[in-house]
Amino acid sequence: MILDDFIAFNTNGLYCRYADFYLDPQLPVENAVISHAHADHAKSGNINVYTTDATYAFMQLRYGKSSAKVSYTVAYNTPFTIGDVQLIFIPAGHMPGSAQVLMQYKGTRYLYTGDYKLQPDATCEPLEFVKADVLITESTFADPNTAHPDPVEEIKKLNDIKINILLGAYSLGKSQRLIKMINDYAPQKKILVHHRIMPVNAIYQKMGFDLGAHQVYGRKLMKEQLEYVYIVPPFTFDSYLRATGVKRLFASGWKNLQVNAQDTLFISDHADWSDIIKTIEQTGPEQIWTLHGNGTHLKNHFNNDIFVKLLS
């Protein structure tokens, strides 16, 4: 039997009252199950943290000792329990260590996707489909008018830009994916990386994800036009508003983060509409609960065929 209140939002975040734990809590709690290491999902200060090895490594890099008082790192597809709920981490394809959280309670399977994507990505574990009675899905891009382009074709746009490029990207996940793709599909480019991204790259390398050639940025390097691509986090990208002799791009699935209509680089690490529909088909849920976006389009799409509840 599906429990309508199996998880629900309170002031601390998404809470499972049947085993006293939170999924990606927004404030410090006693028991936190963390789907992945991006800062909007992985907060510091929790007492007990349950997550994958990679996610915890990134949390330690960012938060140090405040990552958790006690950490429990669990491999993919390995059951563990909190109270009377059995949980399993399933690869989510979003970034290294990202996990869907499959929760089983009294014979009912609830699947929390966290952030996920279906597009191929050589810098993380690919998403795995799993059956569930309830799919609790992010709906960041759950809009029939949203279709993410082929990321390879997007990266190949860089081949037509012969001057140096200032490329904005988030430090964790996006930057590493870009480094790998530029090496694979625009190999004549020389990749420079902001110094704050390099420690993240080191964790990737340690985990066995080979990003390819890149080096830390040096101010003198980009004075020459040698088809450099300088990858910088958002706070640095915004400080280069007056930079000359460079093409400014920002890699994102969000239209508002594109620099201008002529020079776009649409590369998203989330599922678009068609991939969300495919995930629902593969999961086969009786109910869909949406969060992290607008679930209205899914509710309208499935009408009475599948019950859709908007958690947020």
C-alpha cells in the first residue's frame, strides 16, 4: 500500500517520518541521506550522513570536519537500513557518486531520483533504471517545450571559434564534463582551469575518471591567441565582463545563463522532458511525486492514467 505521507516537506527539508531521516535536508538534521554533492543538496552540519563514497569525498573537500559527525558510505546497489526502511543507492548519472535512493517499506518501493540525467557522460556512472511503485522525480526541466540538444554537437561549436574562450561552468560536475568533452571533440583546444577547480579534478582522477589534458590557469598564457579555453566558476566569470580578445560562453541548460543568442552552449546535467517521460516508462510507477520544479505539465500529460502529486 502506498503511504501518501511516506515523505513530506517540513522546515528542515524532505522528511521520512517512518524512519526519521531526511533526503537532502536543507538544514542540519540527525539523519541525512545525501543524493549527491552539489551544495543545494549536500549541506554541512548533519549528525549522521548516509551517502556514496564519491559524494562524501566531495563533501569533505568543501566542508572538512563539518561534513558529518558520523558518516556511512554505501556502495551502489547495496541495501542498508534506517529504522524499518530499507534503502539502496542507484546510479543517477548526474555526477560521480550521484544516487537515486530506492526506499522499501512494508512491501512498497519509493524511488527518489535526486538530480539525474540520461545523456551519456564519461565523467560519471551512467543512470540505472529500477522499478518502483512511487517515482519521486525532480522536475527541473519537466516542460514539453524543453529538449536538451546533443552535448557533443554543442561542444563541437568550439571548433569554429578561433580566438581564446572564457568558458563559465560550475566547479563540481560541469567543469569536469567539459574538460573531458573538449579533449574528445575539440582536441586542438588548450584547456586552462581556474585554481579552485583543480582540487575537484584531483578527486575525479583518484576515482578513475580520466579528464584528459588540462593545466591550471596562468595570467600570461591567455595573452597569446593559441585557442585557449579557460574554464572558470561563475564568480570568476562575472569578474571578466571587460575582458578583451576572448569569446565569452557559459555552459548551462538554462537560457538565462547563456551569454547571448548567437553564442550558446546548452549543456545540461538534468533530464529534459523526453528523458523524464522515458524514466517514468522504465520505472513503471503507480504514482509520480514531483519536486524541484514545476510538475504541472506531468500532471496534465498523464491526466488520469497515472496519479501525479506535486510535492513542490
